[in-house]
Amino acid sequence: MKIKRYFAPDMRQAIRQVRDSQGPDAVILSSRSVDGGIELIAAIDYDEDLVTEMADQAGHEEDPRAASGSESSPRDDGLEEDLLSLSVDTTSTPRGRTTPSRHGDSWARRPRDTDSPGNTMESSGDDPLSAMMTPLVEPPAKAKGRPSRKTEAGPAKAGTAAQGDPEDAAFKAMRKEIQGLRGLLQEQLSVLMDQEFARSEPWRAAIVQRLASMGVDHEVARTVASAVELDEAPGAGRFEPVEGWSEALRQLAALLPIADDDLLDHNGIIAFVGPSGVGKTTTLAKLAALVSLRHGQESIAIITTDVYRLGAHRQLQTIGQLLGVTVHLAQTEQQLKDMLRRVKSKRLVLIDTTGTNQRDKDMLDELARVTSTSAARVMLVMAANVQKAVVDETLSGFSGLQPQGCILTKMDEAASLGEVLSALISSRLPLNFISAGQRIPEDLLAASAPRLVQMAAAALEAPERYSERRPRSLSRARQSHVTPRPDSVNDLSARFTHAFTQ
């Protein structure tokens, strides 16, 4: 070990002498004020145990000039930077040398074992220089033989935090690569399982493939195919199911969650929520027309809270005039409460809400306040002509409103229906109505699982426009749940039906 004593007028010059003479790896063993300046003792190629022993001995030496000298020693604004630079440079010293650190809080706060005046500079907690120098000469008592790994890692983390840890970046890259490999293996395993499934049960595999072509989710298709139990008949060199496809459609229909209550006979408040452009207002008008036909136009009231879309209130006012139903506008929460008190005698109150982005948390929170204020039954309106990912995101985004049912619109515009059927099966949200056109109220149908599955299968087998097949099926469905009531209501039906079919 090479030990050398330095004298300088101030600490800055003393540290500069140490750096110039012994390099950045030098360690300051002690410092004190003397006549004419500062005395430093520094070492290089030191033995850790010997340094610790010398530091302890130096702490017991009394110097009557130390206390007064430390108070009158000059302070320089750049002193801490020089000392920190010297300390940080020593973090790379080899052979387990003691690592000086400005961040050694546990060391800097540890009091000296002696209160001698000669130790004032080293132990002063108020002096930032002492706080930085103490770790250089006093490691923790439990680490006499070897600095702890935790203490050595501290300055390294501090030094690399600003510029990014290359090991951390490498770890993230490795984790990303592992995730990619995992996904690739899962994909390959799925392919192998499908191949084995096709070899062992070819007709079930054919059902899965056909359901997948309808847009049905793979897991749902496997569940449906596994539930089909039929005899197999060989033909044309392969196995073909006997009425297997019809049984698969029945199993698919059995999985669909269909609401068991009729909204037309519902008493209370229903709030229509959903994304923009899915047809909430038109669907509300269709339902209002059906309720008017069954229970009379005095049994229903409409409230709109949509103050964002231009013309939304005027559109509902026009519909209300045609139906003979009063339409109210509520722009605030208090207005909504007042309107609900005003129409509390009505059998059914329908609330039209603002179209909301399923990703907009603020708008969803505002919508939640509307539904909670009205204590309404929430009905989620979704379009069937969108991707399954959009349907899944819509179901997830509006789940906080706790919808009790849903209505599917734009059924006539969907190229395939398997995606939305799979989403309903996964979410278990009951389906109340489907809408397959713009006509009021003819194109609003009560949900039926067999009808939905037949529509999905028909779209696969005959991809022509649904409107070409619509009139016959919808006329039968309309007769099943729209029962004419008093003559005055029938006259109203003729009036508004004519107005909307021009």
C-alpha cells in the first residue's frame, strides 16, 4: 500500500494534488485542518483491513486545532463536485477495494465511537463534506472483512440510472424473445393438436372448420363439435357426419345467452348505452313503437341526455310526434331527476344516452352517473357488423355500467355473425333484441337463438344481401310478439308506419 500526505491551502487544491499524484483510484484516509491550510492522507493499492484499522486509530487521536480549524476552513462551491468526482472514479477499483459513495446513507448517518475533538470534521452530520468522506474510512461493523454486495451495488445503480442499465435492456430484450418463442410454440402445439384431432375424429374436425368459416371462435367451435354425438358413415373416402351439421347448429344455439323476459312488458326505466353510431336512437324508437302498439301511447315516455350529437333531440322529438309520445331533454343530473319525477306515472321510461367511446373513461364515468341517478335497467346496444375485437372491447369497456341485457343492431349489414355470437357466448350477456333494418318497428325482433344461428349459417351458405331474404322471416317474427290492441292504437300504427316507410 502506498500512503502519502498532502498539504494545500484549501480542500479543492488538496484533492487536485491527490488526483494528479495517485490517480482517480486513490482513497482519502483522513483529513484535518492545520496551520496554513488542509492536510490530507491518501492511499493507493491499499489493504482494506489495514485502512479500517488506521481509520479507527485516527479517530482516537486528539487535535486541539481540529474543532476551531474546521469552523474557519474555507468553503468552495465546487468542492463537493471534485470530491464526488474522485469518489465515483474509484467505483471501478479492482480487487475488492472499498467503494467510496455519496449514497452510502447507512454509513454517513452512523455516529463515531468517540467524541474526541480531533474527529469533528469526519463525524459532523451538518457538513456535506464529512457526509461524503465518512464512507471512505468507516465501513459498517458487520462488513469488516469484505464490503457488502448490497453497498457496492448502490453507487453502480445510481451512476447508471440516468443513462439506462444495459443489463436491464438486455433482460427486457431476452424476455421479449422468450415470449415470442412461447407464442410460436403454442401456435405450433395448436397446429399439432388440430392435426391429431383431424386424424382421430375427422368429422368433428370438419364441423370445427365449418364453424370457423362462419366466424365462430376456435374454442367455441371445439366445444360445439365435442358436444355433437352422432353415428359416422363412411363415404367418398372420408367420414361424413349424418345430420352432424344440424346437430352442431343446435348445440351452438344452446350456448347463446338469450334473455328470458320481454322488454315490451317491462315496467320501470331502461337506459340505452353503447358506442357512437350503433343505432341507439333508432332502436329506442322501434321499442317505443312496439310498446305503444301493445300498451298504448300514454304508457311510455322518452328522455334524452344526448347533448353532444347535433340534432339528436330534434330527431327524437320528430319520432315522439309520430308516435304520440312526449320527449323530454335533460342536460344536467338535476334536470334528469326532475324529469323522472315528472314521468313517474308512466309504465315505461326510455332514456337515450350519448354515444360513448368504450375507451373514454371520463365519458363512461359520466354515463355511469346518468344510469345511477335514474336507477335504470341498462341495455347495451352493439353493432353486429364489426370485428370481434371491437365487440370484445365494447363488452369490456361498458361492463362497469353492469348492463343487464343487450341489443344487436345492423344484423343485415354483417358479412358474418359468428364473431358477435362468440363474444356473446364468452361474456354471457343476455340478448334481448336484434335489429335487421331501418324500418320502425318492423325490423326489431325478439332475440331467438335458433333464428340467430340460422341467420349465421345462411350468411355462410348464401352470401347474398340479407335484405333479399328478410321480408318473409321478419313478417313471421313480427306476428309472434306484436299483438294489436285498441283501435285507437291501431290507427296510430297506420299513421307512423306510413310516415317511416316513405
